[in-house]
Amino acid sequence: MAAQTIRGTEGKALSLQVARDDVHRVRVAETSPAEPGPGEALFEVERFGVSANNVTYALFGDELRYWDLFPAETGWGQIPVWGYLRAVASRSGEVETGRRAFGLCPMSTHVLMRPDRGDAAGFRDASVCRSAVPGVYNAYFWADGDSPGSRAGDLLVVLRPLFWLSFTLDCYLAEHDGLTSGAVITSASSKAAIGLAHLLRGRGVPTVGLTSPRHAGFVGETSEYGAVAGYDQLGALAALTGPRTTLIDVAGNPALRQEIGGQLAGRLTSVLVAGSTHGDGNPASSAADGLFSAPRQIRDQTRRWGWPVLQQRFTAALDGFAASATWLTVETAHGIGGLARVYHGVLGNNSSPAVAHVVDLTTEN
């Protein structure tokens, strides 16, 4: 669907917005960049990753308050993405003009924030609209020495937010070893699922990856799963799993969960709903299962380990996963037009799982 363009004043701030009641409908809004007031800083959004994770943000925008992060006109929403930002104007003592940071940003060329609690690691956005979401979404890390645009830098900009789900799921399963002797992971071609399989394999936990038949070959080639089956091969699950199996549903598909439960009757010890890559999951329909929250797990791990230790362990695990991801190719789109094409491709599940999508808003094709 072609994007609708809203012409504003003479400014150059552009954002790709989606209709909150139909995430397939988009528009491009053009406004003047906001002038920072006292305590505020204006950032230019440089580069970010787009994946099925961002579609989940859109689908659960109301229930999980993602629309609150970057408010838009009534009926429209700005999908959060993780990427690099550069301060272009600042009236905040926490941020100097020209500094680069990594964190959550809208699908927009600019974003106004109220930096607070700045230190050597970064700062937090204290904007009122951000107060209702978990603190992890408001944290920004200095990235002056990063190299966005290199393969290593672009891999990290895509994998870093996705790998938080992988890492926190692994932490949860490690703390509840009594739940499982193995795991079945749906949407096995997704990067978050592959990251989880990578971590579980490192701990010797057997995994079965479930995916669409067209992606089964790719999933097998990653070498991260102990076994791979298509959604048309669920009858083989009993032979591939042990007596205590956990289902991690990254697809967010209630009907699929029910069918898997039937195949693994008597051996399925727990179910964690950890995403909605199929686009039809709904937290409200998952009351009988466990709706996994990465922010909640991050909060719990921070209480146990302290933030510096958590960050150190996460970074080490992410570096190991990124180094092993030889199966992943980075493709860069440019400008709002390129972003719209990437978004619709990911939303329609038309993107190859072997591709990491990066959008550079500082240049246009």
C-alpha cells in the first residue's frame, strides 16, 4: 500500500506512522523539527534495525503501552525501533550537541527527549510520556565510538534488541531447570529464536525448531537447533522431544500452541508466549499460558546480579552470537521511502530470515 504524505510546514522532520487500528495502513508525516526547551535535547535518528520484533510492538501497542513512547496524532502511532541517534541541539546539561547514543527511537528523522541521570554510560529519557513503560525502554547508551555502517556495527544494531529476548528467556529457563529437559521453539527462523537456540545449545539443552516448510532448510543450516521440523510435521514432535519439554511460542499463535499441546500431551511442562511473529497472537488470549516479559526479566536479573554484571554478561553473550551469525546478510535501505518498503516486507512476512534489515535515514536513494 502506498504511503500517504501529510505536508506540514517548511521543516524537514519526517516520520512513518501506522494506523493503530490497522498496522498495514501507513502515512508519512512531515513537520518542523521541534525546538528543545529547557532540559530537552533534539536528536537526529541516524540508523536502526527493523524486524518482526517491531511488528510485535505495533500489534501490542495498546496492551503494552508501546504507543505511549512516541505520541502521534489521535488514531496514529509511531512504532519504536532500536538504533543510533545524534544530538543536534541541546538545552540539557546531560547531553552535549554532537554526541551519539544508542537506544529506542521512533521511525522518524528526529525525536525530542528530556535527558536525565546522565553518567559515563549514558542517560535516561525522563519525558512524561515515557513514565508508564518499563525503565529499560528509557535507557540510552553513549555510542560515540561505535561504527554504524560497518557489518559488525549493523549486525549489532539489528541483533542487540532481539537478543535481549533470547538472553532473558535463557536466564529464565536456566533458573527453572526443573521445568524442562528440552525446548520446542516456534518461529524458529526468527533471529530472537535462533539466538535462544544458540544459548540453549551452549548449555547442552536439546531444542526442536518449528518453522514454515519454506524456511526449514535455512533453519537447519544455522546449525543452532538439535532438530528442525515444519509446521506440517507436528506429528513427529513426540519422537523428537523428551519427557519434560517447554514450549517457547515466539510465533504467538494460540491455535498452533493448542495443536502442539495435543501432540505432547503428558510431557509438556510449561508454555511461554514470547512474541507474535505470525501477527495473530494476542496477550489476552494467552491467559492459560505464560506471557513472557523480557523487561520484567531484565528487572529481576538486575535485582539479582546488579546492572553492571547483567550488562557485561549480555554483551559477552551477544558478541558470541553475532560472531557465529555467518548465515546473516545485512541489507541497508535509505530514507523514509526505503523504510516503508522494509516495513511492509517484514509485516507481510516476505523478508528472508537470512537478511538483517537496517534503515539509514540520513540518506535517500
